[in-house]
Amino acid sequence: MFGNSWPLATLAAILTASAALSATAAQAHEIVGNRFFPATLAIDDPGVNDELALPTISMQKTGDTPSFKQLDVSGEFAKRITEDFGVSFAPTWSRLYAPGGPNMTGSRGFQNLETTLKYRLFKSPEHEFVLSAGLEIEWGGSGAQGVGAERFTVYTPTLYFGKGFGDLPTSLNWARPFAITGQIGYSIPGASKITSATFDSDAGDIGLDIEFNPRVLNWGATLQYSMPYLKSAVVDLGLPDFVNRLIPIVEVSLQTPVSNTATSGTVTTGTINPGIIYAGDKYQVAIEAMIPVNRQSGGNVGVIAQLHFFLDDIFPNSLGRPIFASNISSGRPAFGR
Amino acid sequence: MRIITTITFILVTAGAAFAHAHLDHADPKVGSTVAQSPKEVVLWFTEKLEPAFSLIEVRNEQGSVVNAGKAAVAGDRTQLRVPLKSLPPGTYRVIWRVLSVDTHRTQGDFTFRVGR
């Protein structure tokens, strides 16, 4: 599947690290009542947390004509400022294989840096529901134009949600480990169009090429089945510990241009990603296939894998705490359901 | 690539780390049916617990608490147990809320049945 050897070596390193870390039980992250919402790969999860995704590696043939192979290696560092408000930074390094790149000979370099500010609006442990709002900013000019990084900044206000089905009646016990998450965002380019000069060598004419930058609806969802939830909240089937840590998942990530579409068109692009997440105490490892929804979305089935660390569990008293952390409340916890 | 490998190695080998306390297993088992009334509920967690902030309530189908005493942290501080009254046949919900020693709060619940 891969065009060169080191992505395979990196994936092997991820799996080796996973095996080394699998000594103890259970998992972490956005936790709402009984529910653990894992970090997801194609869309952002609804959680606000201290975490480090490093690396995330994907490989897929693009939907361009002609199509070319693109390798992305990215990382994301997320830090809570308060319990409910956090900021994250996500650089991505890309390699475009020939015939990609401006001269069709391939190219490599960083994409624009992405920053996300996210605030958790609401959390209901009883109903395993969480709602967050954020602003994603792709900083124009911070990346290399040779890999397609734009010169203008893009702002994407986004809503995120997660809902576990643990509050279904016990007669539907089989469905209670299911959960869905989703996001919907509206990308607003900082420049509505890009104008460039063109020269027709045959006619000797100089012209203007105008490319309109569309506003894009970024939307997606995940459906996940939590084996950790099945074991700890529904029925302990005595399955092996490895199985009890798995979360099969399907992600859908789509982009639909909705305005200023004179040159972009309005075709929705994106991928459907079936995969699996292995949740450890302090980390998770995930791998998904990337199935393009149409020809414009990709030239083949790609793959994406990620190693993700829960910094709040690794460094609970320093890097893993909100900068402005509240004290632990005293008194008897409130029960109820 | 070296930077990624180095950071990964540091995080993987962060030996003194703690984590959220999650329910590892229980007696009676999650979702199980037991023939006789159990004398107690015992929960095993994945991390050590702070006794003052770690509690269990067991409720019957009418919502009444059937604990016969206070919950107590036991063993190597990863166990939480609570004595029960004599339970007639029925479905019981175990509701737990704990604080791990690294101050992470977690909570959860599950049911078990007696005699049906």
C-alpha cells in the first residue's frame, strides 16, 4: 500500500509501542459518565483535553487529474487553559509524489499550521452527552506553496458533539455500547479570490486568471461500538483484555462548497473510514482505511494511522492539568440516574 | 522523524504516570445473574483510590438503597467494597463514583440480578 518503506517502519513502531504499553487495563479520554469517547482521526472529537497525537500518518492517491500519491505526517498538541477551554496546534508535513507538485516532479514541505480554540459548552454524564464549540484557524502563508498551502488564512467555526447510548433501556442492552460523535463547521477563507497573471505564448496576450475561494461546509460523524463500555457497564463476557480495549469505528468526513463556488464547483468530497481503535491507559492507537466517496475525493483506498497520548494521565500534576485548574470539590458525590 | 521517535519513547517510558480509575471487574460480575443474595459488592479499579471520595450505592428496582454499611477502599487501594442487606430476587443497580490518587474523577454504573 505504501510507496516507500519508512511509513511501514513507523507503523511498525506504533504497533510495537502499543504492545509495550498494554500491561494494564482500561483507558482514558473525554469521559462523560460511563462513556469514554476516544480521539478520532478523520474528524475532531468533542473533548477538551491535554493530549498529544504523534504521529498521525496517512497515505492516499489524491482526487486530482492526474492523480498522485500524497503522504501526510502530522502531530497535534492540545492544552487545556481551563477545565472547559483549550487550544491545540497541529502542523502537517506532506510529501507529494510525481506527478504532484507545481512542476509535476513531486514536492515536500509543511502545510499551513492549524490552531483550534475549543470550549466545552455542555456535558451530561447521565445521558453521556457532550457539546463543544470551537474556532479552527489555518494560518495562511505558514506552509509551503509547493504542497498546496494557501497564502490566505481560513477560519472555521465548528460545533462538536458526542452522544453515548448507555441511557437506552436495559431491554436494548446490545445497543448501549454504541456512541456517535459529529462535527459541523463552516470554513471562511480570508481572501475571496486569488488573481494571477497568465501569458498566452501563441497569441502573445497577457490575461488574468481568477480563482474563487469557496466557503465550505465541513461535516462529519462517527459511529463507534465500545468494547470497554460493554465490559464495564453492560455485561462482562470474560473476553480477553485485548478485545475489551477495542473500539470498532466508522468515520465519515465530508466537505461541501456552499458559496463563492464559481470556479470550485459544489461537489461534496470526503472519505468514509472504517477502522479500529485500541485504547490503553495513557494512549490509544488507531488505524483506518480511507475510502473516497467519489473520484474527486481520491484515486484509491488510503490508510491513516495514529498514536495518541493522554497527557492528563501521563503528567497529571504538571503538563496534563489545565493552566487554571479548579480544586477537587469536597463533600459527598451526588449519585443518581 | 528522530524527534517523533524521541518524544514517543519518552512518553512510552513515563513510568511514574497514573491514569483515570476505571472499573476493571466486579463481583457480582457486570450484567450477571447470581442465585443467592451476595453479601457484598466488590469493585476492582485500574488505579488506586482516594477513600474519602470513593463511594458505591446499590439500589433495587424501586430505587431504594440496599447498602448495609459504608463503602470502604480495601486491598492495595484499588478495591472498593460495600456490604449489602439480604436481597430478594430482582435487578439491582450498582452506582459508583471514585477519585483516583492523581485526582481524576470517574463514575459509572451497571446492573446484576439475584435469583431469576
